[in-house]
Amino acid sequence: MIDVFAHRGLHVAERENTLAAFRAAVDLGVDGVELDVRRTFDGVLVVHHDPSIGSLAIAESARSVLPDYVPTLVEALESLDGVKVNVEIKNGRGASERYDETGELARQVVEIIEETGRAEWIGVSCFDLATCANVRSFNRELSVAWLLWDVAVGDALVQAHLLGLNAVNPHFSTVDEEVVTRARDLRLGVNVWTVNSEEDLERMAALNVSCIMTDDPSLARTVVARLTPAENDVD
């Protein structure tokens, strides 16, 4: 069965990466939700995609000065009880980012996930391979996926396998039958992002990828159900 994850919650109806968007996605019946996590200056993990909110750089701001609609990771995970969650750790080296080389950001994310008592429902991903490796070292059971961009998928599959990761998360445009077959041989899941058009959804469903992350989970669920009827039938 292919999982359908709402990318940043159901943000076609609510502001992305907010409790309202997460609850709306749960109400829709998605299999899971993808969200982004960053750390404030005072060490609080909050859910937001961009490094800044208006003029506020999250890494340089206290939690108390951020807008009320920005949830903490703890609040977000509480709102998503009953569905799977992909926590993307934002730890990049770009000019607008603050890169954590110590591994403490990864450790803090893992600790919060463990405290939920729902670690089997929650996975972690990151574009930074070192961060993925840190998460794996802190918890051998947690699902960890390497987000791929500007890297050869074939090479990434081998690296992910050698590091003991569970999956790769490539952009859907880089995925074909050969990639999916090779991933299965290495016992890796293939979670594709961000698939929105019906044509692209149909192609990913036909490849039987592990998970589709999408801005249109309603359409994705319809396509997946139509193309995998035997797995969705209820006696």
C-alpha cells in the first residue's frame, strides 16, 4: 500500500505547517503528514519551513517573539496522534541558514520523538547526510530517510544502505522503475516529493513507491486507490 502524506499539512485549506493544517489533514484521512523543524535561539524546536518569518530569523529569535501560529514540534506531534509523521530537520549550509555541526539538533529531535511514545509512527528526514547519520546513531530503531537533491540517486541508494538508513526521499522527477527496483534490492523505501499533478501521481503510483508526499492529498488518495484497487478493497 502506498502511503499518502500531506506536505506541510493540508495547506490548501489552512496556513502550512500549522496545527490547523495538521488537524485538517488528519480529518481528511491521510496516512501521514510531512513537516519541517527548526531550532530557535533559546533552544525550542518549532515547525516552520523557511529560516525566517518576515524579519525574524528563527535561529536568532526566542520562541516567545515568533507568531502564535508557529507551533512547537511537541505541539505538532500531539496534533498528529493517529497518523504517521515525517519530521524534516532543517539543517542546511546556505547563506540564510545556521548549520549545526554538533549533532545536538538531531539529538533534540530524536529525544522529543522518543518522549511521544509513538516513535514507530514517526520518521526523520534531512537533506544533510551527516544529520541523517547522527539521527541513526542516536536511535537504531527510528526510521531515517535521506532527502535527495543535486545528488545521483543511484549513488545515494548505496550510501543510504551502508549507513543503515531506511529510505531515500528523492524528487519524483528523478525516480523510475530502475530506481525503485534497486532500492528494493537494498531494502530501502522510496518516498517521493512533491507530487501534485494527476499524471505524475499516476506514474508514481504505477511504480509502487513507498510514499507520495503531495500538496493535494485528496487527489493523491483518489489516484492511489484507483490504481491499487486490490490493496484498498475491504471485505
